[in-house]
Amino acid sequence: MKSVFSSIGVMAALTISSKLIRLIILMITARFLTSEDFGVVAAFTMVYTLAYVISEMGIVRTIIQRPIISDKHIGSALFISLTICISVSISLFLFSGYIAALVNIPQIILPLKISSLMFLILGFSNVCSAIFQKNNQILLIGKLQAYGTIFGNVFVTVPLLYFDLGYWSIIIGLWVSELLSIVVITFLGWKLLSFKMRINECMEIIKYSIAFFFNHTLTVLSQQIDIAIVSRYFGVAILGNYSRAMQLITFPNQIYMLVVDRVVFPVMAKMESDKEKLVNFFTKTFSVLSLVLCIGVLILVFGAKEIVVVMMGSGWERVSDLLSTLAYIIIFRALTSYMNSFLAAYGLVKLLTYKQILSLGLMCLIIYFLTPYGIDFLAYGVVGSSMLQFFITVFCIVYFTEFKTSYLIEALLPTVLTTIFIISLYSFFYYTFALSGLLNVSITLITYTLIGFFVPINIVYTKKGNIFISKFQRNN
């Protein structure tokens, strides 16, 4: 457990550093670019992300989760990866015009054509990355991607802004960031590759990777479908405002995906044969993750206006309005993603796929009915669908695994009590001293920290909470 949290800490430091750089770049680019420029970047990123998921096709997770891999498995995985990546590359190049027409933003045609060349290298990089993660060299991948992000944003995007290249400055910086990590991972992992492709191993990898592929693809679609709808029905300017709000709230989710999931999923996958150990591990990490995410959500909800002014300057009031609404999806999406990893490690990949299809279908229905009422109602729909997906996932875990309802109460009790306590403090300062926004949030968190230092908050939920949980377990 200690080594896992140590790895999470190192990965968190690397990832947060790279993401902070991106937030700083957002602060800079917001002073140079328009909402239309950000709309083009959002549409391009949406298509590129989906293409990236398709090119990986679950091969990475399949290699990680297999107990033993041979040269034949590696060679077969490489053959499949190259076949898929070449197909994606050709498709992006040939159908970029159709894709641009579908999202109603013609400016992304040329960026997609150029990006198609990157997928030729990605075919090798995906397999190399999977082998490194299989061999517990997760920090190596994290360092390379963090350094690539920092270099691409600081030394490419910022200088290009002064040449008045508009959205191209961000897109080119993204290319450089991705290419650096892809090329270096391929170079370092080249000797680990094998070219011994066998039909049996190919079919075995395809069998397991398809489930992971559909699950991951459905996850990405559920997180990107709103971008596509806003792009098509509201135009590039509104998409720019919406995407900037989403960028600010996806910061915690990106940290989760790049830190917690990358470190914890391989650990949970190795516990598949010991269900009790897996459940205990999941319960503890779930509790910590929910507490951290909850505090982040409260900061964004109460301090949205000041955060946007600091991050982007004046003139972005529409972004702050959307941010205060969309902030709630942080905790639901991140925790849902983590529960998805638990279901996958538990061996319920098919159930996970069915759940994702159901959740995506419900989300599409909600957004479809709310879109005619404007962007604000669409934002409410996105929040509501995220909550619904969270509760569906909780039901699947409680019903199909050994994870009991009492475990969920135990895991979420610190988060619930902390939330109530922080909101109460915020309300006290608001009605007593007329403090609001980020100033009130800061004072509230400082007060909460001081109280927790002198009178540890865990006293509130550890003793009484354990007594309550023990009684609940005995009654059930």
C-alpha cells in the first residue's frame, strides 16, 4: 500500500506540474486568442482524442492485465497495433473534410490531415508503453509525458502566440508534446519489441482487447459527446466558452486518469484472484480520492468568477457561469472512472461495457431533450447524466461484486461530513461577514485546516463512524 501511494505521489507531482503548465498557458492564450480560436482547438482535440483511443484499442490494458506475456503475445500485439494505427492514419487523412462538416468547423481539416502522420509512430509506442507499465516502469512513462507537455507548451505554444498564429499555436504545441513522448518511448522500448506474430495469440489479444476498447471508447464518448453537440448546434464561439469551462473542471479528472488509474489499475489487476484484498484496497483508495475531489469541487463552485478572472482575464464571464454549473461533474466522473477500473480488475469487463452503453444512451437522451433550451440547460443535462452514471455504476458494484453497501458508507462518510462542515463554515462567513467567492473559500479552507490541526477531523468520523458502520453490518 505504501509503495502504491508513493508512486501515486510521484506521478501526482509530475502530472500536476505538467497540468499547471497547461493552466498557465491557458492564462496566456486567453489574452491573445478569441473564443472562436478555442472552439477550433476544442473540436480538433475532441476528434484527435477519439482517434487516439481507437488506435490503442485496449491493447495496453490487455497486456498489463495478462499474468504472463510471451514474445508471441508482444509480436501479435504489435501487428494488431500497427494495423489499427495505419487504418486510423489513412481514415483521418481521407475523411477529415467529412469529419469537419459533421462538427460544423471546417478549420480542423488541415490539422487532422497533418495529425494523421503521428499515428504511424503510435503503433509502436502503444506496445512499448504497455510493456513498460507491465514491468512496473510506470514512472518512466509519466516523466516522459510530463516533460513532453511542458516542453510543447512552454517552448512552442507561447513563442508562436507572438507570431499571431491563432489556434495553430496551441495545435502545434500539442503535436510537439505528443511527438516527444511517443518517439522517446518507442526509442527506449524498441529492444523489448518482438515481431513473432502468431494467429492464436492475435485472436487471444483481440478477444480481450475488444472489451477494453469498447469500454474506453464509450467512456471517451460520454465525456466528448457534449463537445460535439455544442460544436454542431451552437457554433464555434459558444463552443470556445464551453470548452474553456470544461478544461478547468477536467483538470482533476486528467490528474486521476494520468496518475491514479495508471498506477492503481495495474495493482488492482494483480489482485483479481484475491477478491477480498481487491475490495479492501478499492475501499481505502476510493475514500481518499472522493475526499480530495470533493474539496476541489467546492473551490470551483464557490470561486468560479474569481478563478476565471485570474486565469483568463476580463471578458470571459460566460465561462465562469458555465464553470460554476459544470464543476459538479468532477467528482462524479472521476469516481465513476475509478469504479470502472475496479469492475475491469474484478473481471467484469462485459458488464462494464453494457453499463457504459446504457449510460451513454441515457446521456444522449438527456442532452437531446435539453439542447433546444440553450447552452445552460445543456450544462445541467451533462451534470445530471454524470450523476446518473455514477449511481448506475454504484449499483453494478454493489450487486455484482463483494463490495457491500456498508463499505460504500464507510468510504464516503469522511467526504460527506467534510462537505457538510466546509459548506457550514462557508455559510457562516457569508452571512456573518458578507464574504463570498474565492476569498470566502480560502478563509473557509484555512479555518478547516486549523480546526483539523488542533482537533483532528478524523475523530468525527473514525470512532462514531465505525460504531455506526459496525451496527449497520450486524443488522445486515
